[in-house]
Amino acid sequence: MSFLLEPLTYEFMQRGLLASVIVGVLCAVMGTYVVLRGMAFLGDAMAHAILPGVAIAYILKGDLLIGAGVAAVAVALTIGLFTKDGAVKEDTAIGILFAAALSLGVALISTMQTYAVDLSHILFGNVLGVSASDLWLIGGLSIAILLTVAILYKPFLVISFDPVLAATLRLPAELLRNLMLVLLALTVVVSLQTVGVSLAAAMLVTPAATAYLLTRRLLPMMFVSAAIGALSSVIGLYLSYYFNIVSGSAIVLTATLFFLFAFIWKRFRK
């Protein structure tokens, strides 16, 4: 028991653990749409699209999280604009904006002299540096996103997998698709503090991909994915504490091990 309780004697570990679980569940639930719609590249694009916003906020001495949020939402809505009515394929629009946003972010960061330390937590995460105010922000945004997904579960399901039925029911498909993109963008922003830009996409895809190996129905997949995301976060944080490794990396590697176990189990089950 001391093995489990010792890290929790520190307040920063308590906050970090709670933040990790919240983000693990949020990324896992939103990741089910990413995996089922074949948009794994979108998570990576969203994660790197925030770099220009972070860089501009840093230059203007503003809030980095707000800068990241504005940039992510802007890219999400631009993807929706480019792909409206099939004008450009979704993966093409994502690729173009991913490259453009990443290049702009790198160009802006390269003009700075002291970015290495100040922006490292954005790139790689710093879950042990989560403050009480950060925790309230992470929790508030996560609850808002998950409530939106719960309320719009059926419309999201229809527009994702049956466009003909969506048209028959006269659902505002474009509005709902743009809203889903915005929710994904906000999910990436929420995950910055725990896993950072470089690993945010992994937490969107890996737990959901693991759940996909275990169940094919959306609602059970969401619950299984959320459980894997939360468990990966807890185990990863304990590993980072006892082995002195970066917490974000430990969380993602733990989620990857769950995926490998599920993959092997499915292969032998056949």
C-alpha cells in the first residue's frame, strides 16, 4: 500500500493524477470519433496547429493556453470550410493546414531567444506542474466537451456513419461536423498540460484504437476507451514518479502497451 500511497502525499501529485485521469478520459472518448472516421492524422494536425497561437501569445506576453485554443479552433473551422460540399478532401485539407500551421509556428519560435525553457511544457507537457487554477480549467472544459458529446450523441453518430440518413432527417450536417472539429481542437488544447503537443495525438488515437479491437459498437467503445485512457494515465504517472521519466511519455507508452496486449489477444482469440 505504501507503494500506492507515497506519491499521493504530495499535493502536486494529487493534482497531476486528477488532471491526467480527466484528460485521459476526454481524449479517449473524443478519440473514438477520430478512429472510427479514419481521421488519425487530424489529431496530429490539431496538436501541431496550435504552435502559431502559442508563439504569438508568447511574443505578446499573453496566456499560452488561450493562444493555443484560438489557433486550434481557427484551424478546425478552416478545415471545415475547405471540405464543405466536398470541395477538397478532408485528408488533403488537413495535410495542407497541418504543414502551414507547423511551418508558421516553427518560423515564429525561431525568432525567439529564450523559448527553449518557457515553451518546453507546451511541447512535452508538465502534468506535475498543474496548479489548482489549471485543474479547474481542465476540469471545466472537459465537462463542457463531454456534456456536448452526450447531448449530441445521436446526431454525431448519424453524420459520422450514415450521411444519407442525416440528409433524410434534415440534420445540420455541416454545423455538426464543424462543432465536432472544434471539440477535437479544444480536446487537444486541454491535453497540453499533461502530455504536450508532441503526444496529444497519441492519447486521442491509442486508447480508442485499443477499444476498437475489443468492441465495434460506439457507446461501449467510448466506455472501454475511457477506462483505458484513465488507467494509462494513472499507471503512467506512477511510472514517471518512481522511474523519474517524463510523465507524458510514460502515459503514452502505457497506453501503447494496452494496445499491444489487445492486439495480441485478438489475434490469438481467432
